Amino acid sequence: MTLDEIKKIKTKTVAYLLPLVTPRNAKITDFKEEEFFPKCNFINAFRYCEEFPELTKHVFVLYKYSPIAGFEAYMNKIKSNSCFHSYIDFDKVSVMLIYEIPFECLNTLALFDKGSYSKFRVEDKKKILDFYSATSSDNFGPSGVLYKKEWRRLEIEKQIGMQLPQDAELSSIPDVQEETYYLKYKVNNEQEVI
């Protein structure tokens, strides 16, 4: 599987868990930005990793490796995070940073696993939206899910062609298959290196 294919996997980890392992006032653009090196090397974030099944309270963040000095300096910067657990050179083209979910967010992690997004701690909801520079009143995907906004409900009902129960969560339960980084994702093609 290529890094571009891995990048296209739509994990809920990026939306709901990555913000929880970032420093206070961190923004998505601190980790991922399409046009600026080395942030453009962000590939994806996963809830699980096949190689480390014992790490059940962690987030696995995958970056495309670069031999350019600025990349290593950037990696060192984001490794200084208090939630940082470890750095893994997975293959010749990618590296993984593993972050531990803070103790105070473990209930939110359990709710994430069940798809109970609206039941997240208020502090965690705020941190998630702050990470994306959004508010609970914005017409932004995670806002609609975390706060069960009517516009989000109507959007889903239109997609599925039926009404949802009033107590329904407004996003599906995370798919363990999509949320897992598998060993088969390791890239053996050296041509992918920058």
C-alpha cells in the first residue's frame, strides 16, 4: 500500500483523538498542512496499531519520512509533547509517533470506542474544536457530532433516507479496521522517499 493510499483512509482518530494528545492551544496546522514542509508529510493518525496491540490507550501518528534536516527538527519539536510515548522508524519512507491519551481523557477514549461522541467530557469537546479553530455553533462536522446539531441530523437523514431517533449519535461507531495501522501498510518501495 502506498502512503497516498494510507492518507486516504478516513479515520475518526484524526477528528476526535489527535486533538486530545496535543499541547494546550495546539492547532491542526501544527501537525498537518498541505503546502508547508514538513507538515505536508502528515499521512494519518490511527487508534490502533497491529504491531503494538498492548498499546490500547494511544494514538499512532504516521508521517512520510524525509532526510532533509528540517524534518528531523520538526519531529524533535512534536516529540517534546508531554503525551509523547515513542518514535518508530517503520520503514524507509515513514515514521510513526506514538502518543498516550492523558489519564483525564480515558473516559472520552472509551466513549469514542462506543461511538458516543456527544457524551465526551465538555473539556475534551472544547479542546477538539479549539484544535480545528471551530466553535460549537459552527457548521463543522465534529461540532455537529459532538453537540448533536440539528443541521447534522438533517444531513444524515437525507443521506440515509430515513429519520433518526432523537437520542441517536450523529456519526457512526469507529470502524476498528479503518482505525488500525496494519503491518501490511509498511511501504517497501524506496522511491516514495522525498
